[in-house]
Amino acid sequence: MADNRYPHLDKFSKSIGIPPGNLVEAFEIEKIFHKQILEEESFDKRQEMYGDVYGKVHPIYARDKTDVLSERKPKDKSVRLFSKELKDKSILDIGCGEGHFLTSISRQLPHKRLVGIDVSIPHLAEHHPDIEFILGNIVNFNLNCRFDVVFSSQVLEHIAPADLPMLLTSVKSSLKSGGIFIVDMPNRLFGPSDVTRIIDFSNTGKIKSQGTHLNESTYTELIPILEYNGFENFRTVCPLPKIKHLLKNYRMRPSLLQAIERNRLALKLLHNIKLYGRCIARFGVTLICNKC
């Protein structure tokens, strides 16, 4: 019998290939974490809480079984999309996970130095011949070196708002003068984008994320935060998911996307473009900017 508490459980389960029971287990753990960390005032305690929750839910999602040296190449498209910013550069990947992005750069592009930092590093990734993996805190870090590019994909949404300024300070201190910061994260207006999708899988932002996504954002919200923390010259890629990879070298100012976010009628029209009950006209938040 279907559980009315999770009306979209089966649909979301089928879409990502994770058993329904695993998703419910993860959601219940993450929901408690979400509430507690947003209320926690201690920085040190919040850092412990990140490690604790991911230590519990990563095995549930089977992330610990992913092989960084396998034949799967899940980040090749992303590397090609940002190739004009990445080619011949030294690159730091924050929250590098299994290292797929860096290994894809290693395969596809000429580069100077590739470094990834995360709170856990898979054993196979530790011994990659072309990449340095660092086990460490991704909010407060100082690597005592400067990079041409710092990359952050699907990371900022996992950071409590109270910790975001410190993370951005760490990023800025890791960049050379004029260095490039690339951010890619879910758009709150087309969420939720975490396991909360077992409750709302419409991608219309009706329900806020309740899992490990603590900070889903928008262009309108994120750009002023980045400006305040020392970044400038904002641009983005084509917002259309299929087209952006065909126009990989195209860059635009995010002002049009900000205007859409502020326009209730435009958002309503986008939200109503659906396939099998899901909004298909959604766009994420992708920003390319420079250290001031």
C-alpha cells in the first residue's frame, strides 16, 4: 500500500534507480539533520553534523560503491561545457566527491594542476596519477597555494547559510588575482532537488527542500552574496539544458534569468510546462565570476 506521507516515492525511486525503502530511510535521517543544523549556532558542531549525516546516508545511496576509475564518464559533458575556462589552468574542485570531474579534465583537457578537496575520498581516487586529493573541511580551508579556477558543483546547496561566508572566504583565498570561480547548483524555484522529491517531484518549488539541501538558491539571491564576498563580472551559460552543450562557448549575463525569477507570471508559465507531472522548463543556477 502506498504511503501517503511520500506521494512521489515510487516515481522518484524509478527515476534514480534507488529502492523506495532506502529513500525513505535517507529522508528521515536528513530531515532531522536539516532542522537541527539550521538551528545550531556552533561552527564546530555544524562541521561534526555534516560528517555525521553523510557518513550515514552515503551508504544508503550506495555512493561508497562508485568507482572513480570505471568506464562511466558522468562529468564529460560538464568539462566540455566549461572547457574555455578550464583549459590549461590549475583547478581546485571543492566537494570533489568521487573525483569524476577532475578525472574527466585529466582525460580531455591540457591542464596545469588538478586538486580536489572533500570530507571523504574514495580509496581508488587517492591513488590517481594525475590528481591530488585532499581530505579536509570544505567550508574552512587554506591550501597555501593559489589556483586559476575554483569549481563548485552541487555543493553550495549542502552548506548551511551560516557557513556560506566562510566557504566563500576560503574560495577567494584559494584563487589567484582575477581567478575564476564556477558555481553550479539547483535553483530553489524549480526544486526541491534533494530526497524531498519523494514528497514533491513536480520541480515547481512548491515545497522547500527538507534533506541535505540546506541552501538551494536563485540567481537573484546568490549574486549579491557573491558580490559582497569579493566576486564580480558574472556570466552564465545558455539556460536550456539541451542547447547549452551545443553552444558550449556561449556566455551571457544572468540579468534575463534574474528577470524571469522576479516575474510571477513568467514563473507560472514555466512551471506549467510539464511532462508526466514534472516541470521541464526549469533551469539551475550556473555562474562564472572572477575574484575582485
